[in-house]
Amino acid sequence: MDSGEPQEDLLPTILGICEEFFASTSPAIRHELDTLMRARDITGGPGWLIDMLALTRSRMERTAGRSQPPAADESAVTTRGD
């Protein structure tokens, strides 16, 4: 990745990397992630985190170049679940 790229382009890339990593981890890693999330009072589990990464990345990609965010329409977002 070129260090001269605009900062706003990095976040969707990072979200995508995290989404792919967490979606393909072993049960042991998912258990560790769940433990970490519960310690922060997040009870949705690894599937929730993967879904939120995908949703956030999708929203960012759709709003890139727009001056106002789109209406709340998540029907186009595909989530993985647990």
C-alpha cells in the first residue's frame, strides 16, 4: 500500500482485513475474541463483530464521495453470522 494514499481509503481496507481474518479463524481464536468482547460488555459474540465490520465497511464504501450519508437501508448488506 502506498503511503501517499489518502487516509480515508485505509479504514475500509483495514475493516475488510479484520472481517476476513475473524471470519476464517479457528474456534479457539473465536473463543478468545468472545472472552475479550465480554470483558468489554459486548455480548454479541464474534459473529456480531464480523457483521459490524462488514456493515461499517459497506456503509463507508457506499458513502464515499457523497456529502450526506444515505438513508438507513441495510437490506443490501450481507452478514455472515456465527
